[in-house]
Amino acid sequence: MHKVNLPLGTRDGFGKRESKKYHIKTEIEKKLLENNFMKVSTPLLEHKEVFADFDLKQMGTYQLLDSNDDSLILRPDLTLPLARFLATNNVKLPQRFYYVGERFKISKALSGKYNQMTQAGIEIVGYPSIRAELECMLLINQISTEFLQGKVQIELGHAQFANSILDELTQDELLKKQIKTELFRKNMPKYLAYISVFKDRKEYEFLEKWPRLFGNISWVLRKIKEYVLPEKAQQIINELTQVTSWLEQLPNQKVLLDLSVAPPQNYYTGITFKGFMESISEYVFSGGRYDQLLENFQEQAEPAVGMGIDLEILADFSTISVQKERKDLLYYQPNQLGLVNKILNEHKFELSMEDDLKKAFIAARRQNTKLYMIDEGGNLRNVTEDCFD
Amino acid sequence: MSLKIALTKGRIEEPVIELLTAAGVDCEPLKNKKRKLIINTSDGEYQFILAKGPDVTTYLNSGVVDIGIVGSDILTEHRNEQYELLDLGIGKCQFVLASTTDFEINKEGRRVIGTKYPLITQKYFESLGQDVEVIKIEGSVELAPLIGLADAIVDITETGTTLRENNLFVYDYLDKVSTRFVANRMSLKQKAREIYSLVDKLEKVIKNKELIK
């Protein structure tokens, strides 16, 4: 016997879930193509260096060697390959791109998590305008409306907010990093220990409250008014407030603010946004602005906004039904193949695999569909009601 | 919407129930749980499940519970990524390096260390600039140096009684351990008010306890 068990963290796709996933993927692609997004497919394998901006140690990745003994990696992310692609293919910018593909991250073994995930995403490159962010969030709203009963909440943050506070507080880079890490991880015992050196400063009250500054926009804004923020932090708040008011024009769109959230990756530089639903313990959408990303692959930086869409969660939680009616069966003789070809151009049938009409009849009954055959004159005949007993 | 709380079975069960009761959580059903695995409070606000420590982290990570109450030893060993909101100040103990009297930490060669906590052990010896062979043991770790399986052990101890009774001596003190209140990241987003309300009540109780001391 051959080994039959799957590698840890992998699974097969089939049946209802797979067709649902395919349907959602197709609909999203259709929508993006209609909006003039350019599709980009990059290979599953990349050189390890492409992901230098990723914390590869913390994130388990599949790595292998090619014939030159170069380290290759099964891509854990699709944004960095796209940045590599843009730097090397003389593609005209500005431009809006989309991708759909597999990404691989090794989760903790035996934890019930999967290592191969299908992700879709868009990258809007070369536009400094807030319209890039708005287009992403509009897409979140549309996908939410179409597939998730409009239940997705958008959570806004900003990659520079933490720095805008900490830069005014101290010059100690290590301490800043430690505070940020524990703030983002919301490890309160450690966070409180690190900020305790500022106990006598007027900012301490804000620091103490900071990890809780997330949630309902008006609540967060009311809370934040109690403190005097550095000018840069205040600017960020104003920007986020503005964006919120625009987003609230979208149907059923609940918007939240999180001032204590980590940017999804280190390379983010501006507004960040995530989409989640009550009762799902993962984010469905995640994105933001990263204006320096391309600098790592070419000399010139480009403004860019991108967003990833988790197709696995959409497939798991979407309430749409893709169950289609079964097609009727067509029974035919091998010497009628030319006729079958003509018929299939006009009608939709599932071709019967049975070698005799009686068996075809039983099969049609079993799957509760009609049975057709081609008679000697070359015409279609419905034989569902004919008796073969 | 009730809060789902995974509580570590055993040693810390009683002091946690004491804390929760003082914080105004109706713990009577929890005290009279008999063989039930899922226990609801009568007001429907909380649902408790009792689990082994490492499983509490698994439940937390998969998002099937909102809150986990579990020791920091397990959180460190399992590389916790969920939000550690509060140190409950109970279940206090400490990691130690212990062995028999003849153990020499700086003796030539590679030490063999028995432990339930391979990650913490490895990190500790790395910080000393030493490479050791770690043997994972599931229980009665104290046995390892006594029967010659390992040169020493890294384990947690509360009072040191078990170590002493087995003629083991502490050679070094590592991190302190206590019970933590941990929230699933997404749950905190979805149920911030309920979770923080419980955190605040617990914090008050803990502060009062410290004052009385």
C-alpha cells in the first residue's frame, strides 16, 4: 500500500465547499476585471530574499533548494511577489492589479489550522490619493453585501499612530520597540511594566488607557479628547475620522477604530483596514497603505495600497447557495458522437456513461433527472417516462 | 451573548473560583459541577469549560472560547499569541534548575536536561551560552536525575517540598510563574465591553487582596 495520509496542515477540496469557493472566486475576479484591474499571476516558488521583509523565523514557511542550491520558498504572501514583479517587468504605473492564488504558512502542528490557503487581493500602485484606500473598502462592502449578508465590520487603524505617540515620549529606541510590541500583543503585565518609567509624566494616563482605545468610533474619539496628543497623532486621528464619515455612507457598513493595533506587516506606512464578522475568529480582509514597499526591489518608491481577501473564510462562512439543478442525462451511441457535439452546442446535458439504455434509465431515476436519447432520425427524444422494467 | 471561559483544571481551580466569586461571578454551578464539562452560570452571562492547561491555549487560538485562565508557564512554552490582559496573582511558582548534590553545571560536556518545558529550557541554556540535550517528560519530572535519565531538570516549584523530599537541590532560579487572564484576539474586538468589565472587576479584587496583605 502507498502512503495515503495527507501532509500535516493540508486538505483536499471537493463537493459543495469547493464549488462555493470557485463561485466566489469567479464572481470576485469578474467584478475586478470589469473595473479594469489587471490580473497578475506569480509563481508559487520564489527566492527566499523576496520575503526578506517578512519575519520568516516567526512564520513557518516551506523552503527547498533548487538545482543551484539556492533557497526557494513556497510564497507565504502574495504582495511581495507582486512588488518583485513590478520592479522587474517595466509595467506602466500607475496601475491597479489583482491576484488570486495559494499561499503557504506552516501553522503549529496538530492545531487544526491549515497551511495552504487561497487568497485573493488587489494592489493599487502609483496613486497617493485616498481614493485607493476607499476603493479597497468599497470592495469589502460589496463582497460583504454579496456573500456575507453585509455583516462585515471594517476596523480602521494607522501604521504610524504608535510611532507618532512614542517619538514624542522618548528617544530610547529599544524601549519604544518594547512598548510597541507589548501594546500590539496586548500583553498587559509586560506593557504596564515598560510604561511604568513614565509614571510621573502627564502622558501616563493616556499610555495606561491606550491598549483599550479601540471599538466604536464615537466612543474612541470621545475618549481620546480627554488627552492632549502630539500634533502628528492628532493629524492621524483627523484623517481617520474623515475616512470614517465617508465609509458610513455605504450600506450596512459598521466602522470601528483601533488605535492600538499592529499593522498587518512591517512594511505598512499609512491607513490600515481589516474586515471581520461577529463569531468568526479570523479577519476576512486585511490591507492598507505601504508607500515604501517597492523601494526594496527598485530605486524608486511608489505609493501603494493593497488588500488581501481570505477566500477560505468566504467559502466557509458565505451563506450563498451554489447548488445548481442537475442537468438532464443524454444517452447516446458511440457512432452518434458528431450528433452529440451538435446537440451540446445548443442544449445542456450530462452525458450518460451507461452502455445500455436500461442502465441509463436507472441512473436518471437515481439522480432524479430526465433522460434523453438520440433516435435513428438523429432527433432528441425524452424517454424519462418510457418503461424499461 | 455569554462569555466562554476555559479554566485550567486542578491546582488553580479553587483560587480562581474564589477570585471570580469576589468579582461578582456566580460560581455556585462551577463549585457543584460534578462530572459536567460545560458549566453555565445561572444568569447566562458566563459559560465555563474545564480543560488542561495546554488545551486552554489550543481553545483560545482556535477561537472556540473567548477567555482562557492559564499559567504563564504554559503560555510561554506554547508561544501564546493571544491577549494577556491580567496577571491574576495566583498559582504563583517559579521555574528552577534542580538536580542531585553531585551536579556540576559547568562540568565539561553536554548536559542532559529532563523537563516538561523544552522551549523554556532551551531558551534558558541558550542565555547561558550552553547547548544541552533536552528530554521531554510528561510527569514526575523529579525522577529524571534520580534514576539517571538526565543530569538535571527544569521544572516549576511552588514551595520546593517535592524537590527536597527527593533530595534535589535548586541550582538556579528562572522565570516566575503565575496565572493569567487571556482573551482571544477576535473576541476582544467583538465583546470588548463584557471582557473589560470582568477584567476591571478582577483587577479591583486583586488590588484589594494585595492591600490586605
